Amino acid sequence: MRLSTPKLFKPKAKRAKPVDREGLEQAALLKEVTLRYPAAAKLIYHVPNGGHRHKLVAIKLKEQGVRAGVPDLVLPMARGGYFGLYIEFKAMPPFDAAVSANQDAYIQALTEQGYLAIVCRGHIDALEAIRAYLLQPLTRVAA
């Protein structure tokens, strides 16, 4: 009878959890907006279009109006001749992602409708864009 040599158990190397750099930077941006621009902080909001979802949830959300390409942040304050500001938020390089074709098309459509729709890379870029936007005079609509 031949004894077999037991195989040593070799655990798989643990993968590091992915870091949501874009989410972390966007959260930092909103904290800073809250401190510096409280009136804007009351109105700015995030559109949670991205992320991985269960297929059935994704189908229901699409039926409810979720659209690919909608920018991440919306500031519904009319300034500088625009009706509001939309920001497609990307993490700072080298962790940034490319702007998708859907995002680019949506930004163009918003621009055609009188909104300022831009891409910002990192919370510093976005904070500067918000600051510059808020410095513009109020947009007045003639009745």
C-alpha cells in the first residue's frame, strides 16, 4: 500500500477591494460645496445612474426613466444666461475614465436646451467650475 503525500492547501491571494475614487472625490466636493456655498448645497444633487445592479432592478429603473449618459451632478440655479449647471464628474487623473458616447451626446443635448453641461476631472476642478458659475449674474426670464 502506497501512502499519498497530502497536498498542501494554498489559499488564493486576497484581492484588494476596488476603490471608488470617483465616488470619494465627489463626496469631498459636496462637503466643500456645503461649507463654501450653502445656498447651492441645498439644491445640488447627484443622479445615481451608474453602478452595477441586478438585471431586474436595472430593467425597472430603465422603465422608470433612468437614461444612460445623464451627468452625475445637477445644480438647478440659473446663472449667466443658463438655466442650470450639469457636471459629468470624473476622478482626477490617473484614475479618471473616458467620457462615453452616451455622456457626450447627453451633454450636447443639454447644451442645446440652454444648460451649462461640462465635464470636470476631480473635486478641485468641479469646485472651481461651481464657483465660476455662481459668480455669474442670475439668469432672468422675460415674461
